[in-house]
Amino acid sequence: MRLLPLIAIVLAAAFAPAFAAAPGPIVVTGETAAADGASYREVPFTVPRGVTRITVTTPGSDHGGVSLGVADADGLRGWSGGARNDVTLSANDATPGYRVGPIVPGPWKLVLGFPPLQPGARLHYEARIAFVTGPLAGAGDKPLREGPGWYRGDFHVHTGFTSDILCPAQSGAPAPCPAIRSAEAAARRGLDFIAVTDRNTTSHFAALRELQPAFDRLLLIPGEEVTTYYGHANVFGLSSLVDFRIDAGRPISTILDQVERQGAVLSINHPGEPAWTNGCTGCRWTAPGTDFGRVQAVEVVNGGFQINTKSAEGRYQGIDFWQAQLSAGQRITAIGGSDNHDPAIAPGGFSAIGQPTTVVYAAALSTPAILDGLRSGRVFVDVEGTRDRSLDLEAAAGDRRAVMGQTLSVRPGETVHFQARIAGVAAGRLEIVVDGSAAALLADPNLSAAPTTAAFAWTADAAPHWIRLNVRSAGGDLLLLGNPIYLRPNDLGAKEGRRSRAPG
């Protein structure tokens, strides 16, 4: 073959905490002539130790030109022909047409196919082989939508990769429910994202990567529900399995360590449910020695338990558990999740996908942005999963400002001015919660269907406080639940918006 390959090692590396720096990418370029047409060439390359993902892109190849495949020591891992400009492979997921499997260090091959060419024609090709050694990027790391805004989603969805999630087959017999049915239900609901959190597995990640291009308005966040005898928790944005096995010799810190190494987010699920009931083993959170300073979120409303209780509040839900942690000085974001086990449940039914909906203010619709928004705490829960209800809270003291999830430094005796914004609630009422108790700070808490702005004031003292909002129906049912603004006294040098433990 008359090939003119040029292999260049580009000295660029990305560093991820707790992982070694990634080796620089390999760039393969060249040209083919007519005599090289209708043939294949294997270009060997070496995968270093510690690599968790290989991505091959062909940005500089002529359109309709070189076909692409990848092989490891056992043979072809996949072939995409000339249809794809980029492919990725990892132990958890792979581009459709490529086999999921371990990234074994050692010799690999780039497999190139050259089409027939007219006499005198030449074809330029370029392939870039990049390595990842840190937490694996997911299919949703590229934004589906750019720009800041409120994004609505469901943080607790199961598919047939959880053993007891069954849907009717063509015959009507029960069969494992494919992930596409959950994605379709979420799309019909008008959601912006769902987190697929099958139990103690990441085997569904490949299905999410396969589905994501077809759902270009619905972000599919990879998750795992870690179920233990001492409680359940969802982990979002992880790249590899979090080992759920904790016992007398392996404390809860082993799970928290795994989550932090991956840069993921952990949310405690349905913590108020009694530990042994309705066949749900260990549903209540009782893990001894939990460092709640390492917990980012709590599922305060679980749609599955609403099937039995018909309420978003009470001992079977997580609001009291969450508020107790806030009063202990923690900064933990409240979220909701449908805990859906059947995507056929119609909207309006308890535990339907998107009921409840969690609404996150984020910089974009991508997995990193949504999780950053969750961490920031500018989040509210829409219990009934509507498309238009909204809730926000701002506070000001002097020239200092804060929104939900942020900390506002105040002087004792200083007046803090709050402004609440509510929309989409007809004949409801606004409830102000101070340190876990309702406070009568509004002359008229009643709301109309039109967007409403409500202002109230609070006089700071020498103690830390947290203040948040609920919106209730005329009958008293919880409709919207907001996260707090934290008031920190005598700390005017603190950075506004910092999410850290309060003094005392």
C-alpha cells in the first residue's frame, strides 16, 4: 500500500483528582491513493495502564472516506464503517456497534478501511486516539441545551436492569422492562432529564449511551441505587460501580470514599421509611457513623411511598430527616424522586415518572451542569410534577445577596429582606419555614394563579438560621418545597454562596 502515515504523540494530559494524569493522545494522519482502495490497514497502538476509556475521533478525514474500527488483543471490539466521526469504549458503556468490556493495557489496533477510489484520486485521513484515566465521562457530558435556566427532572427511575422491574411482553407475560420505555415516558412528560438508578449495578450505562442520541432533548444521567441493610442511596454521575456491601468490617465511609473518588453525588433515599416494611429491606437510613458533611442530597419526597401514604409528608417521607440535618449545621440539598418501577403509570399517578419532579437551576442541560446545580442548592421539588409551577427565593442584607442554597452573612439586629417568586399555583398559600417551623411573616400568604412576588423581612440575631419556602394547596397539601437560604452571623468576610457547615 502506498500510505503516507504520520504518527504524532501530542503531549497533552488532563488531570483528575485521585487519578494519574492521562497519557497524551495519539494522532494518526495520512493519505491513500487509488491503488489502496477497497482494502484495510491495522495501525497498532499501546494502551497504558490505568486507562478507563478510549475515544477515537476522525475530525480531519474526508467525508465518505475512511471506515473505522477498533480491535484489542482478542479481536475486533467494533466496526462503525464511515458512519461515525467518533467512537468510545469503556468497561461500562460503548458507542453502538462496539462491545462493552475492560480496557486492558497493552497492544490494540486501529482498523481503517479505504473505499474504492477513482484513478488519480487521493483520500486524506486523520484519527485521534484519546485516553481517559479518571472518572469516566458519560453520554450526557456534552450539553443537550446551552444556557442557564430551570431544568425539570426525576432523580430516581428504575429499568429492567433492576431485577424486579417488569413490563408486559408482546404476549402479555412479564419481561425485564427496557430502558427506552422509561425514556419515552419521561419525554412524554416533558422532562428535561432523568437519572436512571438501577440497584447495585452499572450494567444499564451502555443502554443509556445507546439511547442518548435519539433523545436529544432528554438528558439521561447515569446513576446507581446503592442498597444496603442500613439504608439506600442514589449516586449520580458515577463512572464505575459503587460497591454496596457495608457491614461491621466495612463502614459507610467506604461507600462515601468511592463516591468522592469518582466526583459523583450521593443522595440518601426515603430515609424516614421504617427499616423493614413492605418487603423493602433496609429502606430507612440507619448507617452508623454517617458523616453527613459528605452527603450532597436527601430525597425528601419519594413517589413510591406516596402510593401507600397518599402524602408527601409524614414519617414515611424524608422532610423531617432532612430538616434535622439542616438544624445540625449541614448543607444538604432536598430533592424528590418518583422511584418509578413501571413506566406505564400515567401522569398524575403516584410514582409515575416525573412525580415528583425536581427542578434545578443549572448552567446548561448536561450531567456535570445538573449535578453542579444540585450541589449549589438552587433547587425545588414540584410534588405533583407539573410543567409550569415554579418557586424561587432571594435574600438581601445591605449590599449582600443570596439565593436558595447560598449563605448570607448578617450582623445581629440587621434586617434581611426576602423576596419569593411563585408561579402556576391557583388558590394556594405560601408558607415560610424558619429552622424547621412555620413562621407567620406574611400578612397575606394566599396565592393566585398569576405569577406572584411576596416580600417579607427577618431580623438577624447572633445565631445561625435557615429559611425556606413551602407552597401548599388551599386544602393544605404540599405542592412545592424549596431549599433554604442560610444566615450566618458575624462572618461578613465569608464568601457569599459558600456551602459549608454553619457554626455551632
